Amino acid sequence: MPDGNEKLLRTQSLVQIMGQHLECLPDLLTCLGTGYDMRELGSALGARWFESIVQSFFGAHFAEMRHLLHVTSTLITGSCARQMLTGQGATPNDLNLITPLGSAEILYASLVGDLQYERFEVCARPNYAFTKVVKGFTRFRKGEMIITISEAEGDNLFKVVVSSPTTVDMTVMTPGGLVMFYPAWTLSKDNVGCMAKDGFRVERSTDFLGEDCGKACPALWRSVLDHGEQMLMLEWDERFSIKKVVDGSQTMWCLIVHCENDLCAYNPKNNPRSRQLMPHRTPSGITEIEVQEARIAQHWPDYQGILQGVLYATSAKKAHLVSIPLRDGVDSLVDMSQLDVSHWVDQLGPERLISSTGQCRKTYNVIADIPEGGTLPGYTFFREHPLVYGPPNALIREVGRITSNADNILGNVLVVKHTRHMKNELMDCEEDNIPWIGIIKQCVRDSTFWY
């Protein structure tokens, strides 16, 4: 039985051997599922690869800076992240960081004070694609090494990631894991975007596929939480987990408003039954509700699931049960964000390509006596983005007994039902649920409920 020192030396030796023969991160992480010893080896080698890529920027301060990246929830993007994934090419001399609002100054102080970097290109600006999501953009240099820090407008770093000018750039990592969106495109060197990228072919549309886009269509809305073939997540050290960062994100996005691939079913030019929503106004009365229901029923490709919710339309005389389909490209309901509520409420406002799953949404859990064996319900309310400047909701004004114009709720309100305190355990609303949703009377005057 080997003692601890002998086992450590053997592990270090195996890490060196594996490092010589494994060419890329997916190869390495395949080892993680083959047993405990291999998981140990794979994790050690992943950490070693990461250190070999970024240590040239941090030198003797590697451990300190790794800790700082972790505690500030900073993400590494760009060429270093791609190098970690593929193992191809020379080690980069540019390190790109995305940090939450308020964390940039902490990183600046360490780079200048401890690592002796100098700030340069004081007037530098990020790519125009980041205009709405990046507050600060600063570059530092020491010799040939360059570090760029992009400070996000808020805490949601993935809004910056998915705003990237090409799908090549939608690869990020922490010291313990990596996430790539549209991996099939990036790994095959074919990508979609609006600017050239060294070493990659970047196309303006998906015509290069020579076939229907399918679930990879750039016009489809997707969430950071959508785990599937359009997202590759690899983790080698759960202590610096990328999965926890992903699970905490509420970002949703699409790359373009309308697909331009002539062979794609989601291109409205060759498929009049594809999704046709905003900028058309949302339904306000019974006739428009019926028209929208017909659009949902006739939509093609067929929606893979439909939930029944309750709509308080602005000029309706009563609340109506309405169909809420799953988003295009979603096969089964896992998360509430996979519902396509935009048939009934415009939650995007002026921003048409990026949204937040928690935006203009609020949950109310009913506190009441439920018959024995019954399920305690909760209701989540979706309202329209305030910058839509929708008309006052006459129905809610009546239900909530609002008397002041200043207290009006603007635009439609959509309600879905789920298990209390478990928002993703969704269920259909029925006619007899509508009186329960009269809880709207209790919260309609609470401004914090709606925002």
C-alpha cells in the first residue's frame, strides 16, 4: 500500500504524462468520468493547464490573482479561454477580463500596485457591440503582456458575454471551468458575427450551413440556463465553479431579430407561419386575443408544449385564459424562462436582443386554507416593460379599485400558476383559479411588487 508521499509523487508523474498526450480540454474532462483516481488526475491537469496560460500575466502573484478573480466573480474571455479549450496555438499575450460593476477598482489596484502594470490607451473604447452593457473599459501593459478589464453595467456578466460581436467570443472561464455558446460553430471555425476574427471564418448569416439552422438558429431566444447542444460547459475544479456562475445568471438573448438563412424555417420570408411578435403591439381586447391564439395554433414549426395562463388585457372586460407556448427550439419545460410570454406582454422594451428572465416579473405565494390533498399554489405575474409606455390597464384599474391615474398599471399583465415556492413546477390555470388571482387587489398598489 503506497504511503501519502509515494501516491503524491505518482500522481504528479501521471499528470505530466497525461499532459503530453491529451490535446484539448474535452479530452481531459472525458477522463473525469472514468473513476475517482482519474478525476483527481484530470482536475490536477486542468488546474495545471489553466496556470500555464495565465501565470505569464501574474507571475509570482498567480495564487493571489486567482483568489481575486474568484471573490470578484470575474470571468476570463477571449484568446485565453479559447486556448484553454483547444490547446492550439501559442500562449496568448492578451488577457481579457469581465468584472461586475464595482469590482474593477479592486483589480486595478492589484495590477498597478502589486504586479507593476501600467495603464495605457486611456481613451480606449470597447467594441460598439458592448455600448449598452459595459460601463468601464481599461487596458494595462507590462512588457508584451496586455490585460483588458471590461466593467459590466451591473452584476450580470453574461449580458456582456452574449453581446459579443461574434459567436467566437462567447467563450468564458473561471479558474475552475469553462462555458462556450454555439460550440459546434466555434470548434469548426465557422461563426456568425459582425467583425473579422483572426483564425476564424465569420459570416453575417447562417447561409454557410447549407441547410436549415434548426435549434442553432441565431433568431431563436435562448437562456444562459438552457443546457443543451448549443452550450458546452466543462468543469475541472468545482472549488472555482463555472456552473455556479451560470446558474446565477438570468440572461436571455438572440443574435438577430429575423433569420436570413433562406433554408431556415425561422426565416419569415419563406415561412409566414413562423413567430411574428414584437414590434406588433400586444393584444388589448377579446378580438386581438383570438387573433393571437390563432397565430399560436398555426405556428410552424409546431410548439412543443403549451401552458394555460390568465391574461389581464388593457381593454378587456374580464380576465381570459390564454395559451402560453414554449419558446421556439425548446422541447420540454424545465424552467419558467422557457415560456414565450411575449405573445401577450412586451417585456423587452427598447432592447430587442437581450433580456433578463427576472425582468418585470414577480411571484406571489398564496397563504390560505387549501383542501386536504390539494397543492399550495403560487402565481407569477408578468408585466410589460415600463419603457413600452403601454396604455393604462382598465381591467386592473377596476379589479384593484384604482382611483388615481398615477396608480394605474400600464400595459397587459399575464399570470401563470405553479406550486408554491417552486416556480418551475408549472401547471395550467383554470377558470376557477381566476378568483384566487384576485390577490392582485392586495398588491396592485405596491410599487415594489411590480418592479
